[in-house]
Amino acid sequence: MFQAGPAPFKPAVAHGALRDGLNLSRGMRVGLFGGSFNPPHPGHLHVAETARIRLGLDKVVWLVSPQNPLKSASETATLAQRMAWVRDLAQGPDMIVSDVETRIHTQWTIDTLRLLKARYPGVHFVWVMGSDNLMGFHHWKGWTDIARLMPMAVIARPGSILGSRFAPTSTFFADRRVPASRAPVLAEMDAPAWVYLTAPLNPQSSTAIRRAAAQPQTP
């Protein structure tokens, strides 16, 4: 879900023929939570659950990206493996694990979100991310378009709480930030609108997990 450089948007299927398995209905409040999830961990679940509860979401869709263009494919587990990992972690009727980006052949987040908005008119989408992703959000293709397409919820993550508050995206859209007390109505606000939510922090990260797994095992 991270971006670098432009690419044309060529959806593989027409909107009406999109078979994404999301089963979303008009009026729903739905969080879209994207990433490589390589691997997913309780910190990811903390972000998704915090958004679901504080924003009053009906569903959180985990958009498992086929390949992060800023990372080596050799360091990324297969999509099937990552999908299986996320399904094991994000259980329950409020969590949907989706490979829609692979199905529709979108490379950039902005294109995926535009298609989903067109596919599901009347659904109140919110883009969900951790504060660590907000730090580099201004490097994503069409980052200002994403912010203007749907409201955004940023969940505090360890190591980025202070920095994310002064990130380029935070300052660029400073006048569109809403207080945490209005989080329950964020999904129905006109974009751009975003909220920063703090909650008990979960320190786990995919990078730390991969580093630990790469360490030689002592007898």
C-alpha cells in the first residue's frame, strides 16, 4: 500500500463485475486498512480494533497488498501466506480480509480507493492507518487525493507519536483535523477530515518480527 512514482490506472474488470467478496451495504461505516502485513501482528490488530470501536465502524477491511513497491519481493512472503496470517489474526464478523488489489490489478492505493468508492455508493469509507505510516504518507502517489476522497483515522503507534503530529500530511491538512471527541461521526464527514486517536500502545512491528526471525537460533 506504499507508493513511489506514477502509474496508469487500468482496472481489470468493470465496476459492476467486480467480485471482491466484501458484501458492503449502503449506509455502512467501513474502515479500509491497507498494508503488506509481512507479517501481521497484534499491533496491526490494535490499530484495526481501535478504529472500529472509536469510530463506530460496521466493518474493517484489511487490504492485503500484493507487493509493496518500496520493498524487495525477496523479503516479502507470498500473498497467499500473508492472507492466511491475517485471517488467523483478524477474526470475527467485523473483520474482512481482502485481496481486492490483486483481483482488480491496482498498484496504487488511490486507484483502489476510487474504485471501491465507485463500486459502493452510499458506503461511508474511512482510511485507517497507524501513526508510523502517517510519517511517510506524503510520499504516496496521490496522497492529497486520498485525503480528499475519504476521511482518515490515524491511530497512535510507538515511536511515531511525536513525529507524526508534525508530519507533512499533518501540517498540510492541519485545519481539517477534528477532535477525538468527534471520532464517532468521522465516517459521515465530508473529506478532507481526519482524526488522531491515542490508545494503550502495542509495541510490536513487522520489521522487529522479521529481524528476530532472521537471528540464528542458539542451541
